[in-house]
Amino acid sequence: MPRRSARRLLSCAALCAAIAGFSVALASGFDLPTKRGDLSEADTKRVAAVTRPTTDFAKAEQYEAMQAGGATSIDPVTEDSFSHISATIPFEEEQPFRLGNALFKKLWVSAPSSTQASDGLGPLFNARSCMSCHVNDGRGKPPEGGVSATSMFLRLSRPAMTPDETRAIADAEIVNFPDPVYGHQLQDLAVPGLPSEGKMTIRYTEEPVTLGDGEIVSLRRPTYGVNDLGYGLLNPATTISPRVAPAMIGLGLIEAIPEADILAHADPNDTDGDGIHGKAAIVRDHRTGKIAFGRFGWKAQNASVRDQTADAFSNDIGISTPDRPDPHGDCTEAEAKCRDMPTGVQKRLGKEEAPGPILDLVTFYSANLAVPARRKASFPATLRGKKIFYESGCISCHVPKFVTRRDSADKAQSFQLIWPYSDFLLHDMGEGLADGQQVGSANGREWRTPPLWGIGLTQTVSGHSFFLHDGRARNLTEAILWHGGEAEKARDAFASLSKDDRQALITFLESL
């Protein structure tokens, strides 16, 4: 993406000043912090200095290989590289992490069942466990000809149709409106005796792209549909948006980044004219209903790891929690047979199928999965690729580093220098990646910048190399070439490089 001007990259103070107008408007309507309140004046200067993007590519930066700060895992690289506990977790918290891991892997069953602490699945669902989607805590993929789409699903929504509905989205009361029959998500599985909602279909067409040196790369453009609908037609206004399960690493650290430091990179009106708009996703916390900054999910629709976890329990598995208490999950009133099915609520265990302690443990596990250390961060080929990545403008949205809060609720995430390579803002990625679906602050062309840490271990951990929100890209080169909209200049810069320089940039990404 196009390189930001120097004044926006030099310091936190300069960045904050650049968006002062936006911050005031945001604060007056939604009361988000516009400056950090956890640092002394000396620490503020220290943080500004350490997070300033480097201009020296002759050597690795200090602590660069430890991309999650003290929380970084230095365990050997294996298929379990995303499943290690954060290195900053004290010994007494290892037990809740391991209990959370067991619950993350837990297979839920349909109700009623003799295993009363494990029933309540569905009745409509996409997976029987968290691990079914996040295999090895890694990235999901398209079904690729298989019969199951477990780690990929279709989000459903229709646009606002009345002034009141439009106002509800603007006020962050709701992120969008479900299909009146099929709800927020297409569930392709169901408990015995109940039809599933339908099956996702994908058709690819190959499109050649000629790079600056004459090399031709074929991109595959997907077309999505739904077959075997079990409850009638989709509403004509309903849009379908494919999503693969994201990797689980570093989530607690992302939550610990101060809102003010992320907002310092926002420029929704492109006041500096660099073509990068980056806007904040404004959502509400599931428990309190208070306005919060959205930073999780492909369209930044959730503010916290807990919110993301509760959403997954409800929509993906059909399990109720204190934050999402409907035991029928995403079953709508129009799916009467689904609403009549038994649930797994056991009064002696609580009001929900997954009571508070279960949600707490799975959230704790999800928040404390360690980011692996970098590989070959100081190698000449990696440093060359890093220089090209920076000079191509990619760091306009893939912001290299942040320092987490000193007063983080979890001390394991407190005051860490981390390198997620994301600004966690929404960006217009062009018509090629558009899904036409509004999700809260994000319109049909906008996506949250995903963090890049761990991206180089996708093949090792997940057994594939599919990227982007729907896995259409079969490798990192294709992923970059799909970038459009605000990222068009950076994509074109990559496409114009020599083959050796393109490979150097990919080598840098593979080191993350």
C-alpha cells in the first residue's frame, strides 16, 4: 500500500495530530480514547521512538525476532507452532490455559445426551468443536473439492431497508440484518432429524495477470452460491460472504494495543492525500453494551477475544453462553422445526449450554496462544525483502509494531513491544475482493487489515498455503496481486519488481 508521509510515521504525537479532527468527532459520538493514559511522559517518548518504522535495513532491529515481545514462543517449528502457551504466563495460570485447550478441542453432541455437560450442539451448526475450524490453532481453507467446508462458511446479511435500520447500524446497535429465514450464517450441518440449511458452492475462473518483467501469474476468481436449501429461498436482498477461520495466535496482545495508538493511523477522509483512508470499526461490547473499538474478525466486528469467542460458540457450533444466551444458536423463528428441537441447557449446570466458566476458560486459552519467533530475521535475503516491503508502501496498512498497554487487564500482555504488521483498521480493498456485505462500520468493499505474524508458518501448521478472507489466493504472490482499492499502488509496485526482488519480499513475509 502507498507509503505514508514521513510526518505520519515519525512519532505517536505527530500521528495523533494528523487525525485530530477525526478523533474529536469520534470522541463526541462514541467516547473512544484519543490518547494513551497509561504512560508517563518519558514512556510516551520511549514508545514513540521504538515504534517508529526503521530506515536501516542493513541489520535486524533490536528484539525484531521476538515478534510478540516477551510472550514470544521459541519452541522448535512444528505443526504445533501455533498451540504453545504465551511465554509470559506465570506457572499458576498454566492450568486454566490447559483446561481452555481441552474445551477448545471438546466435541459437542446433540441433546438430549447422557453426557449432559457436552450436549447442546446446534441444532444447526458448522462444526462440532472450535478445533474443527482452527485446526492446530491455524488458518482455515476452502473445501477444495472435499465434502466438508468446516473451516470456511458463508456469512449472510441484508442491507438496512428503513431509516430506523440505517440508524441502528450508524449507532452501532447492530452490525447488519440477518436473512429472515437463514439468519446470520449458513449452517451446512444439523443434528439428527433436522435438515441442514444448505451447501456452499464455489466455482473458480482463472484470470492471467502479466507482471512488469513479463511473467504471467494466474489468479482464480471465485463465484459463490448455495445449493440444497433446506428451508426455502434466500431473501433476494441477502448477500453471501465467504470467510475462512483465522489463525488464533497473539489475540490477547492485539486486544492490549491501546485504541489511541491504532486510531493514530486512521485517516478516513484521507486528509494527507496519500490514498490511504483507514477507518475505525465502531462496535459495542457484548456484555456491557458500551461503545468499543472493533479489532477482531475479517470486518472488525468484535471488540474483544471474549466477544469473538461467544460469537463462534453461537454461530459456528450452536452453543449458548452468558454473552449469547439463545440455546438454539442461529436458528430463526422461520425455522420452526429447529426452534422445537431440545437444547443442552441443564439447570443444575447453569442457564446456558456453555456456562460462564467455560466461556472464561476458552477465552483465556484463545487470548494466550503464543506467536512464534521469527526465522532468519537477520539474513541478508530477508532484510532485502523487508526493505522492499517498506519502500513499496505496504506498511501504510501493515503497520510493523506497537507497544501494548502498561495497565493491561492481563499482566501477560502488559507493555510488550509487538510486531503484528497490521493497523487493525478498515480499508477499501477494491472491487476484486468486495463481498457487497456491510458489517457495522465496514461497507461491502472494506476489510480489516489482518496481522501478518505467523503467516510464514501457514504450510507447516495448517498444511496449505491459501490466503485472504476466502482462501482464493494459493500463495503469497497471488494474495498480494489481489490487493486493490487503497492497496492498488502497493500492488502495482510489487508487480513492477524484478523476479528476484519479488522473491525477496516473499522471503521476508515467510520469515514472519
